[in-house]
Amino acid sequence: MRQGAQFLIFALIIFTFTEFAFCQQGFCSSASILNEQPLYWKATHPTLAPSHLQDLPGFTRSVYKADHALITPESHVFSPLPNWNNTSGAYLITPSTGSHFVMYLVKMQETSESGLPPVDVERFMFILQGVVTLRDMLENEHILEVDSFAYIPPNMKHTIKSDSSAIFIVFEKRYELLGNYPSELIIDSTDKQPLLETPGEVFALRKLLPTSLEFDFNIHIMDFQPGEFLNVKEVHYNQHGLLLLEGQGIYRLGDSWYPVQAGDTIWMAPFVPQWYAALGKTRSRYLLYKDVNRNPLGSPTFQA
């Protein structure tokens, strides 16, 4: 009897350590283990990272079609970013896909420093890992940590620096001026944004930018609990760029259905049918670019 009890205790210890080891490598969805990792850890340490695919040469979940694309982490190609110092980036969505915006992943390290976007291009950045310092045109310094973001209006001089490893996502778009509405520098964090009503839907929604007319796009943070899904099968004129920050699920794009997980990027062209359902044991959270406040026929530019 005593030997049997000792055996059970030994087996339990071995199972616990084995489960922990697998979770450390990203193969476990146990909430108790994952909650010990930093916020958005899975987005920068995906389950199917290149190191996990060494025995599957040529394998990728990435898909590119005329009206949508799924870009998964094993397909990322990093290279030095133009006009940035000691910084690498992976372009995920560009106008070559048909988009009117650029979305790219940035990796900084010690002594890294940003370059400026092209003339009349606005920039939005969202921190996934580490800490960066944003210095604005007035030489004020702003510390941005994980879950913080910044919107930099077009033609505003600024620099982004890091003293250690940092990863963040960037959206850039040529600004469409509407009347006399100038856009302004915004620095904030997700947890400070209020939850908004979503009539007919169950997901939790936060908008990171103001909804006022000076902004020609917005960034949404959308949370789904396991088993929740979009009630509306959306088809609309807006373009989307999406980064899954946490969790996993199924995304319908056109006539295709894709398993997705934290770290995956999705490009959605106008009018592609789209729908999402959350799976697994933990919440799904994704960050979503959406163009807003402009006429699809083109907004006239007014002189001041």
C-alpha cells in the first residue's frame, strides 16, 4: 500500500514537470501555466515557431489570395528597416496586396533607433514585448511598455529608441485630410480604454483612437471568451489588418476556414466575407486596423 502511494506521488511529480516543460515550449493551453507568462507572450513566442518545424521542411500555414491573406510566424522574413538604426522588421501587409496601409513587425535591441515615415504618412505603434522610449517633436520623452500604444500624426518629427530587446507592431497610412481637422499625438494604453457596447454581439470591444473625424482609421481591441463568436458574417467596404494577440480560434475568410492562433496576421480586402469563433481554454484577443470616417469614393482635401 505504501509503495503504491509513493508510486502515485512520483508519477504526479513527473507529470507536472512534463506538462510544465511542454507549456514552456508553447504546446499547452492550461490557463494556470499561461497566466505566469507576460502579456502577449504567445504572440511573440507562437506554438508553431520555426524552431518547432525543423522536421517539417516546406511546411507553412500561410495563405495568400486575391481578397485575403493569412501570414503565420514561420513565414516571417526579417531584414533591416530602411532609415532605422540597428532594427529589423518583417512587412506583413503592404500596398502590393491591395491594401492602402502598411503593417509590419519591428524588433529592436540595444542602441536601436527609428526612422521617420514618408511625407504625409501617419504612424501607429503597439508594444508587444519590452519597453521603448518615444521622443516627440518637443523633446518630451514617453515610456511605452507592453499594451501601450502611440499614434503619431503625419510629418511630426519623433524618434523611437530602445535600450534592450523590444517588439512592436506598426501601422502606417498616407493621411487623408478632411476639412480643417488636424490629427494629434496620442499616447495611451489598452487598459485605460473603456469597454464599448456591441449591440447584437458578445465580444468585448475597445477602440484605441478617438472616433472624431480627424482620424481616418481606428484600431480595435476585441476580446472573445472560449466558445464565443461573431454573430454577423461581415461583408463591408472597410479594409482590415489583424494581429491575434492571445488565444486561438477559427477564422472564415471568403470560402476558406483557417485555424488561427496568437502571433498570426490576417489581411482582409474590402467585401471579403469574414467571421471568427474563439476556441481553446483562454480568451482570444486581437488587434484590428479599420479605415473609418472617409467616403469610399475618396475624400476631398480642403485648403485651410
